[in-house]
Amino acid sequence: MNTTAATPDVSILIVAYNSQAIIAACLGSVPAACTRQAYEVLLIDNGDGESAKLVAAQFPDVKIVPSHGNVGFAAGNNLLAAQAKGKHLLLLNPDVVLKPDAVNRLLEATKIYPYASAWGGVTLDHNDRPDLGNTVQIPSLKEMLSRTLGRSSAALRNNANVAADAEVKVMSGSFVMFSRTAWDEAGGLDERYFLYCEEVDLFYRLAQRGHSFWRISAAQAFHNIGHGEALSGTRMLYRAAGNMQFARLHWPRTHQLLAFLLTWLGALQRLIIGRLAGRIAPQLRMVGDSHRDIAMRPHYWHHGYDPQRGLLAQLKR
């Protein structure tokens, strides 16, 4: 690994969680992705410790930051950033495999768009097509209403214009690089989030401070979303809680109530349609099942990650 510089150009931060089946592919893709600049890789294991053991044995140059338990994506990345030395911080999911030159392209973009504070890549599915990670949006009532009215994942995917570099409002935290100065100015990720929407919150706060962000079309990576379980009911439940946490932190109470109602109605709609049409279209059944807990247990996610009433508190009961 190219880790000889006292101050690397980029620190690559990876939060693992029972990722031993995929972490080798992720780390193995890094050298070919970053061939022209000094970098370091830091990893923290929020899971059972097996991912860290594998990495220590197979990738001795990776700096393993001691685990604090399953503290969540935001806190995990903040722990990594506190020990990182790079001028830039690249958040990288363990289920991402970088294409050659991917990190080179991001670092080149810091010279092309030097006024920006974050530069993100394009994530691809197993068919080499842009995945839904390229359609991340700042939560809004308009966006939630659109989803409730049935805007499909296919439509979102098709509307993602990733053929050229573009200034954007937000990018997925699975493969995005921040300037260290911007990260420190915002105080990193908000640890009141456990999983999902924490990077959206960071982009939102940085934008309020006047920062801008660019998606770089030539920086590409394969993304096996959710370790291959993109429609996991647990994953969708955490996503709903993350969105409600954003609403709790940034919206007035009336908008929070509307956000809850729109999210719940959208999930109920998908559950009913999935049950009715599932025999004809198995994919609809899977979508419906993935929204079951959101529809049937709204008290789980209604309060986001509130320490007393939120999702984590509910799951401990």
C-alpha cells in the first residue's frame, strides 16, 4: 500500500459489520483504484470481530481502530476520522468494490472543482448499471408524497443522469470523499443517527454553510447494496428511522407529522399491493414484505433514533 507519506492525500475509512465474506474484495480493489497518490486505509469492526481478524491477517497495512461495539455508521466513521491523517476522507462501504483509478479520479476532481467540499463516485449494480445509490435525495415532503403515490425504483434509476460530472445536493455515503476542512467544520457525522441518512444530514448542514459537492462520472465502483439484501425488512426499517430522525432534527412538528403519515401510508400501500399481486409478480411480494414492519409497527420508527422512544430503544424492549 502507498502509505509512506506522513500526511496522505486521502484516508479511506471503512466501517465493517460482520463483513468477512465481502471485505477482502473491497480492500483488494483499493491499490488499483489509487495508484498516483499516498493513501491510508482505516477500518473499525462494529460487529463480532471476525472482520477485523480477517483484515489483520490478510491486509496488515490496514490500520484497525479498536471497536467500541455496534455504535452505528456515524459514530464508527467519526472514530476512524479522529485517527486519520489524510487531507481528504473517503467513506467506503465494505460492500463496495472499486474500479481501477476510481480514487485517482476523485482526487483529480479536487483540482478540477477546487471550490467543492465533497466529491463522490458512481455506484453500479451487478449488471454494470448505475444503482439506486445515485438517487439519494435530501428528504422533503414533496419527495415523500411522490414515493407514496408510487414512484418506482426503476424510474428513480432511469432518471439518474450519471454520464457526466454534475454538481449535486447529496451523495451516498457508500463511496464519497470529503475535504478534511469541511468535515471538521461540520463536526463530522451526527452520532444521533445510527444507520441511514447520516450522510444526508452532513450534506444538508454543509450546504447551509455554503459548501458545494460534485459527483464524478469516471469514478466508479460496484456496490452490493446491503450485502446483497437490498430489500431486507430490517434494512428498510432502519431507513425509515433514519428519515424520521432527519425530520425530527430539521423540520417543524407539523412537517414531522406529515412525514410520518406519508411514510406509513407508502409502506402500507406497498404491503397491500405485495400481498395482492405477489402470486403473479414475486418481486412485488418481496417489496411488500420488506415494508411490513414499517406498516405494522410504526411505533418502532416514528421517533427516529430518540434515545427513549426511537428504534433502538424499541428493539431493546
